[in-house]
Amino acid sequence: MGKNIRYNYFFPMNDPETVLLIDAWASQEAIDLHHASPMIQTIAELRKKYDLHMKVERYASTDTPESEKQFLRK
């Protein structure tokens, strides 16, 4: 079974109403289990109760192509 790798929260200095969450997961199975958890149901109910809005963008990491490695500092 997969797992959560990390959660990173960011708070814009000029917008106290916004939170950016970047999370990373080991697998799609891990995401699916997370979304099926009781905690996520509670969060969905709170979003509805307080009229909170969410935008989701999904990015998938890949191995860095050789042509791009010249731009990375290690």
C-alpha cells in the first residue's frame, strides 16, 4: 500500500484567505485511500458548511531529462 510522502503548506503574505497545499503521494492507490477516508468526508462537510472553495491542479513528476540537468545545481 502507498503512502503520503509530504504535505507543504504556503500562506501568501498579501492574502490571508488563501492557503496553498502541495502534497506528494507514493502512488495513485495512496491518493484513492486518502480520498476514501472519513477525514476527507469531514473536510468536505466543513467546506460546504463554511462555503470554502478549492482549486486542484495535478502534476506528475518524471525523471529529469539529460538535456535539463545542466540547469540544476546540486
